[in-house]
Amino acid sequence: MSSRDLILGRVRRALADVPRDDTPPGPGRPGEDSSYERAVGRGYLREHGARSVARTVDLLAENLADYRAVVHRATEGELPDLVARLLARRGSRHVLVPPGLPPAWTSAADPVRVHDRAAGTPHELDGVESVVTGCAVAIAETGTIVLDGGPDQGRRRITLVPDHHICVVRVPGQVVTSVPRALERLDPARPLTWISGPSATSDIELDRVEGVHGPRTLEVVLMSEE
């Protein structure tokens, strides 16, 4: 038996209990109900178990750390000093800031602020050691930060070229439990960047290399809004 026959056999077995007229709407009938839509259940779980807000935030922190992101917690008042310490620890001389980043977030920092400009070149961005941004949403179950190019996040490239990314997550307002909950908040027409830990890749021998196609170091600040 060929590989083709094996695959087709599995398909036939998987479809054995599906009615023969189970077809999606034809051309010119968008949105029309069909036996396909009736036969295939769409009752997907939106969340996996009930969690308190505090437990959801703790799960986010655990999964971020598991992906080798460095996690910090701070109040809004503590944030400027924390950002200043993180930049000083890296020895950053320049920090890239999106146009809508709250000025207070970097008010205590010494590095020269480089503003995100459309005319900026990749070579100029490569000379910037750190970038500070906000985010659109953070997903606890997957330890994922999502950027959508909002005013406090800037263009996608500014979080891909600098070697050090500090991302501020407003807690609990921007934290959701699951990917379906995140998708409810996101606009698919916007430029979405999904970040699960610092940039990393592995070769055929599973040697991990970080910083190949994005920041080598990701620091996430869970900033309490309460």
C-alpha cells in the first residue's frame, strides 16, 4: 500500500460518520447555512478552567519565565525607577521610544531617547541598545505578549532590531487567560506581533541560539494598575 493510499484511508475513516451531503456553501452563497456547519461542532472552549485574577497573572509570570523572559513586578509609581535600573544594568546609551509611550515611564532614565521615525533605517536601529514599549494584550496560558502597533508600541521593526526589549504589561487590564480571549480583543487588520520569550532558534543538533531574528533579552514588567 502506498503512502497516498494510507493517507486517503485515514481521511475516509475520519469522515465515515459525516453525511454525504455535508458540503460548505457554494460560490455566491456566503454565510448560507449548510449541513457542514450543522455537522461540525463549533463549541470550542474559551478558557481552560476557572482562575482568579491573581492566579491568572501568576500563570503569565510563570510561563514568561519558562520562555526565558525576565519578569518584574511594579506599581505605576515604581515603574520609572525600575526602567532606569534595567537600562543602567544593560549599559544602554540609547533607548528607543514609540510616539505614544507615556513619558513618565522613561522619565528617570539616563540614556538618550531615540524616537521611532518612518525615515529611520535598519542601520540606525541597530545602533540602539534598548527599546521600551507597552503591549496590546498578554496571554497567561501561553506566556505570550501581543503587540499591535499601537501608539505605545510603535512599528514592528523597533521591537525586532534592538537587542533588549522592555515590555510593560498593565495588570490586570491587559492580561487574559487564553488565546481565544486574546483574539476577542485584537483587530486582525492590524500588524500583530506575537512574542513568547526572547528570539531563539535551534539548529539540527538542537543548539539554541538567541537573538537571531529579534531581541536577545526580553524583560516584561507587570505594572499594577490598582
